Amino acid sequence: MTMVDQTYSISTDEARFDSARLMLTGWAAEVPEGLIRKSLVVDRLLDLRAELSDEPLLIIEIDQFLASVPGQTVVEPAWWLATVASLTEDLNKRVDSLRNPELATD
């Protein structure tokens, strides 16, 4: 019974992580050449936060980005791309730690 529960949990986590990865990949692909509305950046970070609501360490990181979104009304694309890249990297590390718990360094 325990094995079934663990397998179900991992597959549920992976589905959530896949959804979050798709969000991040899409956002990275559609960055405009000009400035980005700050409200769009905040909305997207909140969407990601909701998607990963069961991942406290990722939530902390997302909250840090939410607290540090630059600008009054617009955000530089470079900041947004760096944020998306950082979140993608941390999400991938979390997925790797679930798949290979012996490799987890956190």
C-alpha cells in the first residue's frame, strides 16, 4: 500500500511540475522586445505560485521575486528572463530530487 501511495504522489507531483514547466517555457518564449507590464509579471508569478502551492521552498522563491519586481508599471525583459530561468532551474532541481532522492543536496 505504501508503494502505491508513493507512486501516486510522485505522478501527481510530476503532473503539477510539468504544468509549471509549460508555464515557464511559454513565458520565456513570448517575451516581447520592449518593456513588459508589471501587472502581467505579477499575475504570472501568482499563477505559478498557485500551481506549486504544495512546494514551500519554491513558494518562498516565488514570493521573493514577487517582492522584488522592479519598476513602477513596467519591467525590463532581461529581469523577467532571468527570473524565469532561475525558477525553471529550481523547479528542475526539485523534480530531480524527487526522482533521485539520493542525489538531493538541499
